[in-house]
Amino acid sequence: MPPTTAEGIERYLGSGLVKGIGPILAKKLVGRFGAEVLAVIENRAAELQSVDGIGPKRRERIAHAWQEARQVREIMLFLHSHGVSTSRAVRIFKTYGEQAIEKVRGNPYMLAKDIYGIGFGTADQIAQKVGIPRDSLNRARAGIDHVLLEATSDGHCALPLGKLKLAAVKLLEVPEGTVEQALSQMLTSGSLLLEEIDGDALIFLPHLRRAEEGIAVRIKSLAEAELIYPPIDFEKAVAWCERRTGKTLAPSQREALKTVLANRVVVITGGPGVGKTTLVNSILMILRAKGVKCLLCAPTGRAAKRLTETTGMEAKTIHRLLEIDPATGRFSRNESNTLACGLLVVDETSMVDVPLMHSLVRAVPNHAGLVLVGDVDQLPSVGPGTVLGDLIESGIVPVVRLTEVFRQAADSHIITNAHRIRRGQMPDVRGADPNSDFHFVERDDPEKIAATLVKLVQERIPHRFRLDPIRDVQVLCPMNRGSLGVRELNTALQKVLNPTRPGQPTVERFGWRFQIGDKVIQTENDYDKDVFNGDVGIVERIDAVEQQVAVRFDDRVVKYDFGELDEISLAYAITIHKSQGSEFPAVVIPLATQHYMLLQRNLIYTGITRGKQLLVLIGQKKALGIAVRNDRPQRRYSGLLASLRCHERHSAAASAIMSTGSEG
């Protein structure tokens, strides 16, 4: 049944279900027609024009949208009674169509897998209301799936059997025997896999284990194949390259270049300022001159754009390179439809997780070379696995480790301090050189840290360095929650950088208030919109009638229905994890011991290396010291390293890790 009270009807109409009716108009309609308003829209739409702001065109749009939403209304009313919001109901309808109610009644736990924004908790509440017993094996299986999926968001490809059982029992609040029975069923059916790796009995979601095995097999196959580059006179090629660029390669870069040109698959790793870009450009210049077609890619749009700028060649995101099909989320490029290239260069490889790397190596032609470039000392991928680190540790391919910091880069305190941190040394924060690009502002109290940060971003940095506080300055946080977390700082920064103005359209959804001029970040891959996790844009328009927000991402505008606004969040402050693959003119990082659990060397190192012109740390030296000393990143359970070692080449050339240059 539709709502019958005036308050319920107003909330129902203003929820975004019917395009053309927002909260303000819903209030007017209920004020004019009272409880009769739904009948008026359904049967006497002409009467809507008696309400201020509704003309013939808007009346027709409302009537049309009302009829279009009929099926969604029925589903929404069913789901509303089970605590599901309107926007989630619309998403459920888009996914399941007319069978939505039947599917939800039959197995509500499908929602947690299929519908973005609905977790196990919501699905479990619905399940209880439709009569599924708490000790049912169907519920236990769903809980086990949920625990494993949650683990992937922490970077795991698997969980030890004991940890999985404990987590599932805690989540489900059922006897361990119920969980064990469900696990047994799932292992028998093949919906889970059990493998013993390095003494641990690990439980995998099958698609992740298959992806790990697929990476290992394909890397081995490519690495062992015969070299297919045309004959190259190395000394002549280097001399020609140096004449063309006007740059003389250092001995370490020459040795690295020789390794790359002599092998089918090579990893290049190193920190900032060690010549990775010069090396990659030399590789591309020489091989392109020999007629080798080269393709370039990176995990994120910003990283791809930066690669284009540094090489002068088009670089694509991995998703665009592999030609994602928005309808299915699958890639058109694979082993049956490989990429048209003789060399594939992948930048920011530390960000590439197991499923994406598997998709990528499947699409590399049998005759092509593969160069994986990245900084292994940065944070690993947000998604499951530590692909770059495992490839390096396995010894299955040659690794070029660049360590020499070149003179021009050594003038940057950001770069020299990043390398100090990488080596476990405290950054040089003595004195207050106004011309330095690296600053430490000491504050002990979290409230003072937050207040100083807001003042710096709002006034001091823009005035001193002539930077736009919204577009050029980025706050990077170790964590999401707390007084120095993403949510609190975004709220504080929005108030001063983009304050609400009278008459300005705003929309509040999913815990955020959005308004024109806000900086926002995409938080999930949306293949239909062609926007990806980590893309940053500016809110350009809010249309209360069409119930849409328009966001400009670089050179294009993307529209979001109000019900899709859980795909974006404010981005004045983002996590260091979210910043991977990006660079910003100015970076500000708060540091306090309240971040203790997340204070790790690779985290602070990654954050610092995001700054191009200016880096400011604000907070406690004790917290900085904890981070620099903590070189024990949280373990990620995975089988990739074991799979790579099973397929390890035994030739000395492949297994040796080559270190070039001296520590700068």
C-alpha cells in the first residue's frame, strides 16, 4: 500500500522516485492536495497546474514519470517495508527487472552480492522479515561469502580457515558447527577452494585463485618465449637516442636499458627522481624506430594522463585499453582478441590488483614484450593481492631496481625526504626554509592539527604559492574516520572553501551535502558512465527537476541521478590509498598517533610522493616517527607468489634481481 499520511506521502514524492518532483515541490503538492495528491497525479493530472511552478510541460513530465515508475513503486513499497531506501529499490529494479520481488523473497542474500550499496546486514534484515531462519545453511553460506568479500577489500585473495570460521561465527551468531557444515557444502560444490600454502590452509573464492594461477602461467609463457624485437646495435641505439633527446644516460640507466631490450618481460621499479621516465622514453624511442608498435597504459585516468604527458604518446587506462563492455563489465580484449602491439608498457603497476592483472596479461599477444613499471615501496593495490611485490620476490622475471637520485631531482626536498623515509630514516624537517618544497608544522592536539590544516588550505598555501585551494591543494588522510579523517575534514573544508550560498541548489544524499563547485571523487567503477574509482571532478550543475547532478571530469561532464550519488563523495580530503597514481601541485597530510594502526612506512611514503610542488605535514613528530619505523605492512593472504615460484624459471638471468645505481 502507498503511504497514507501527509508526512509519508511528502517523503515518498520527494524521494527522487518521480523525476520532476523534488522535496520542495512535494511539500507544495501535499499542501495543496493533502492525502489526495497521489490520486490527482494518477487520474487528474491537469489539476497539478494549480500548483505554483507547474506548467503544461512540467505536468506532462510528472505524469509520464509517474506511469514509468509504476513497477518501481510496487517494488519500492515492498522494500520500504523491509528498510530499503528508494534509491536502492530503483537499483534493485534495474538489476532484476519485473522479477525483483520474487528474487528478493526467494534469496535476499543475493542483494549483498549484486546490488552496490546493500551489504550483508541489510540483506540479513530482509531475510529475517521474509522468514529465513537464523540457523539456515543458506544464511551461513551467505555470511561466509560476505566475510571473504570483505577480506578482498582489505587486499586479501584468501583467508586462513581458522580466521574465516571465527569471523563467520561472530557475524552470524550461530554455532561453529553450522558454519563448518556450510563450509563443507561450499567446498564440495566448488563455490570455495581450499589450498595449503606455506603451511596455511587457505580458503579462496575460486575466481581469485584462478586469476592468480592465470597470471603465473601467462607471465612464465611470455618470459620464456623467444625474443622478437628486431636486431639492435645497443651502443649505436643509445648514442642515437642521446642525440635526439639531448640527455646523456647514466651508466645505471644504460645497464637497465640493456636488460629491458634483451628480455620479453621486465619489471622496472624505483622511487621518485631515479630516472624511470627517461628509461621508459628511451625504450619507446628505440623500439618505435625499429618498427615495434608500442602501447601504454596505467590503472587510473590521472596516471594515464601523466604517462601521456611524460612520453608524448597516448596512454589509456587499463579498462579502456582492454575495451570494457559497459553492459557486462567484461573486457573485449583477451587471449582470443589480443592487443595489437609488439610492446606493452604498464605504469603504476603497484596499483594493479590480481583480477585486473590477469585480464591484462591474457590480452598480451604471444609475440609481444611486457614492461611493468612501478614503485614497489608504495602502498599495494586497493584491490586484492600484491602483484608487483610478488613478481619481484618470485624471481620469475628480471627486475631493474633504479636507486640513483639524479641531480635535478635531488634539489627537491620532497624527493630526498621520500628516499630517506623509504630507507627508514626520519625526513629532514629542521629549520624553516621558506623556499623549501617540504614543510613540517608541529601540532600536538588533534583539534589544533585540524584547525591549522583548514587555515593552511584556505589561506596560507593559496596566498604564499598562488595555488587554487580547491583544484591545486589536496589533503591526504591516513584514515577515513576520526577528527582527522576524511569525513570530518571534508565537512570542515567544504564550509570554508565552498560555503552554502542563499538560493544555491544543494542535494543531500548518503551522508554528504553536494553543491555547485564542490570537489568530488568517484568511489567505484561505473562502466556505463565511463568513470572509474579515483577519478576527481567538480560539481557543475544540480537539477532539482530532473533529479540530477552534473560533474565535470577533466574534459567531459558526467550526470548522476540523485539515487546514484553514493558513487561519489567529497574530495577536499581523500585517503592516501585513494591518491595512488595521482600527483597534485600541493599535498597536505595530517599525522597523529590516533592513526596508530595505519601509521606505516609505505603509507607515508606514498602520500609524500603525491606532491609535485609542495608537501606539508601537520601534526606530531611522534606519529611521523612511528610511521617511518614501521616497515611491517599488514600481511595479505594470497597464493600468487606460491604460483609464480611453482612456475619459476631456473635461468640465472631471469631469477637475478639487478640493482642499478647507488643510494642517493
